[in-house]
Amino acid sequence: MKIYVFGLREDEIEPLNQWKAANTDVDVDYTTEILTEETANLAKGADGVVAVQTQPYTRKALEIIHDLGISKFSVRNVGLDGFNFKDLNDFGFTLTYVPVYSPNAIAEHASFLVGRLLRRVPEFDKKFQSGNFKWFPTIGTEISGKTVGVIGTGHIGSVFARIMQFGYGANVIAYDIDPNPALENLGIYVDTLDELLEKSDIISIHTPLAPKDHHMLDADAINKMKNGVYLINCARGGLLDNQALIDGLNSGKIAGAGLDVLENENGIFQNEFNSVEDVDDEVFQNLAHRDNVIITPHTAFYTERAVHNMIFDSMNDNKLMISGKEPKNAVDTHK
């Protein structure tokens, strides 16, 4: 039995070696290159492939994998927007993913973004670097007593809601088309998304990017929000309309934004530039030079525990499929 791994990062080598040591009956090979038409043939001789990438999985690359006799495909992340499910079905692939690698990692990161924005940390950092150690006029506000709206209360959103309510003393409200039974006893759910938008001082979004949810937070949604609202997005960049965000920041409707994801992040995140100014993207430049916007390069998930779980869960499921057994996290590509 052989599994071929595409796009292996340096930080994934140790957990992969740990998995190999615990699964000596499996031959594992890998490349640091992502799966493309040019690299697909590297999987020759394998029974399954495991991959992760921000670039789309092209039909041609999948066709080459299929022609190699491989039908078991696992991704090491939760996002599936890089696939056209029709391609997977046409070539007879069985797909698994990792729906949960560390909800706490992302929820904690989102809470840090809230705290840094409300306490105006970027402004204090700039003052510190210039030798200005005076307090005034950079006065912050507290999370305690604020109404925090949580859109999406799955694994991550539910942890974030509890951090905000029990850790910081915020008044938490939530909206989800499928409420989480573990939170219903808290009485935090509102009936409509509009109600959440209208009542929240801080809004954090934690939903997948389904086609119907593209630009869920657009100009119309932002107009319904309180003046001076704070927005946090550690989910998917496409959930938030960049131009609507910029307009809201310009008008003061939005007091600040914490962004771990951007709709146009491919080609920016996971790359190294000589300086921020070298990033050739107008939206990024607009947002990156604001004191009331914090951008982190899709690192909310990035902890040792999360990376370990991404490797182990994806490799375990791929091995199960190759062995003819039911994987833990199968994806229904026929929906």
C-alpha cells in the first residue's frame, strides 16, 4: 500500500514521520510541490493521494491521477472550494477532508483580533516604535458588556461564542441556519441574520463558503449594522465583500476589521515579498495601511496541534479507503 502526499510543508514533515512510524505497513512518498498537471505523475505507483493547496485542483490534474489508477483522494484541510465536484465524480474519486483540526486555534485567534482592535494595539505599536509612550489619545474600549454577534456556530463558532461570553463577559448572540444543540441552552440564538447585524457591536463570521453565501456580508448587510461595528473574518475571504468593507471603513460605519482571510489572498499569503509595498494588489494595499485593520496571513489555524491533526486525520482516512474500509470524514460529492 502506498500513499503519495502533495504540497508537504516543512512544518508537516515531523507529524508525517510520526504517522509513518505508527503505520509501517504503508509506503509514503511526498513532494513539496502542489498537485498540478505537471506534478500529477509523481504519484505513479500510489494507491491514494493526500493534498492541500489554495490553488484549484484542475480537471486535467485529476484526470492524470485517475489515469494512474488512483481513486482515493484526501485533503488535509476543511476547504473544498478548490474542487469542481463534477470532475471528481466523472473520474470516480472518493474524497475525504479534515473538518475539524483545532477549533480552539481559530476561535482563540479570532478573540485575539477582537482584543487587539478594541485596545488599539496597532496604533500603540506605531507609537512605541517612534518613541511615543504617552497614553492619550489612544484610549481603548472593553469587550465586557459589548454585544458580540457570531455567524455560524459549528465547531469554531461555538468555541468563539463561549470565549466571548464566559471569558470576556460579552453579551453573545448568534445566528445559524442549523443551531448547535450544545449552545441552545444558553439562549443566544436570534431568529434572523438581520437581527444579529442590527444588534451587534462586534461581528465574527464562522461559516463555510457555500456558493449561496458568497459576499454574505455585502454593502446591504453592512448598512444594517450598527455605526462603529467591528468585523472579524477568520473563515473564508469570499464571505466578505472587500469593496463594501473598504467603503464601510471610509465612512466610519465599520470601526475596525480583523482579517485572517482575504478574497484575493492567493498569490499573496504563503509568499514572501521584500516589503508590504511590493504586494501588487490594490485592495490589500488599501487595507494593510490602515491602523484599524489587522491582517494575518491565514494563520488562525496554524498551531502544532492543528498541523498534527491535519496530517493524521487525512492519512488515516486515505489508508482506510485504500483498505476498503469506511473513512471517518467522507465528502458527499454528489450533493
